[in-house]
Amino acid sequence: MPTAPAVPLVPVLLVPVLLLGLLAGPPASAAPAARPATATAPASDPPATARAAADPRWRFYSADRRHYRSGWFAGRHRIMIPFGCTRAPYYSPDPRCSGGRGFHHGLDVAMPCGTRLKARIRLRVVGSAGLGPAYGRRPLRLRSHRLGVDVVIGHARRVRVHPGDLVPRGAVLARASDDGAPDGCHLHFEQRALGGGLSSAMHPRRLLALRR
Ligand SMILES: [Zn+2]
């Protein structure tokens, strides 16, 4: 008969050690300072059903009156200006569009000021230089090498992340605001090629994954 190995003793010894660890709570160094995006959200979010918080400045250039969820934001909200040719007056006439309409390079989702913006996927924050004042003072440019896309988000405020940060899925990035927006609080979601300019913008349909 083989001799009993010493290995089964190890879990027996570990149990009291683990129990002591649980009682003592996590060590003070458990929260890595290099990942501020994982900080928990304050409890001051507007409720998901805050229809009463509708912004009187909103103007909807979409026949779609449904409210959508997405991993990018808290709550359910309406599309304000879709991607592509639009009657919205904020854009110069574009040769791609008939009737003097302009071209919207992203998709605007109307949401009450302060609504949480979250990372739907794991992303790297990259510099947002050159985006211009139309995106607000703190636009976000986020990169997914896995998907091969950049995500540009306009009208954010209280931005918690910085260029170089690797942001885990679900992390709160910022809040929706009206910074740089004449038409009330909303977020502008734009999908570009990796490192690409405005001309590389494409419909962010799959990226946003809006659902009812
Ligand atoms: Zn927009």
C-alpha cells in the first residue's frame, strides 16, 4: 500500500489562514492605484426611469421613439441624432447627402446630465488631441485592438480616466453633459478606424449594441 502523500494536509492548514484573512478584510494595498476607473460609482446617479429629467433643449432628429439600453451607459434612453445624413442643423451640407443636409459621423443618445458613461468593452484610453471643440472640452478617445476600432465620445464631463489607462469592461469613465453641445445633455458615440480621422467614421451599430 502506498504511503499517504503529505499534500492533503495543505488545505487543512490553509483553511484557518483563509478564515483569518476574511475576518481581517482586504489588505490596505489591495486597490491598485493604477486603475482609478475601477472605483465604485457614487450613489448620486439619476434613476433609470428618470423620464421627468428630460432636457428641454433636446431636439430629436429620429422617428425612433423607443428607449434603449447599452453597456455604454446607465438607464434607457432615446436616439437623438442617428448616424449619417441628417436634417439636424448643426452640420455643414455634405456632398453625400441630398437636400443640403449634413452628415453626422456618430450617434447621439439623449440622456440626463450626469448619467454614467461606462466601458462596454475593455479599452485603452488614448490621447484626444485634434478632436476640436464640437466634442466638448474633455472628449474621450478609446481604443480596442481586439476589435480594431477607436471610439470617440463627445460631451463627457467628470472624466475619470487618462491617456494610457487600460480600462476594464464595466468601469465608469465619465458622465454625460452638455459641454460643447447646443442641444442639451447627451453623449456622442463615434466609431473610427484605429488611429483614423473623421473620414474613417462608420456606423457604431455593433459597437453600441443598443437593446430594448
Ligand atoms: Zn453627435
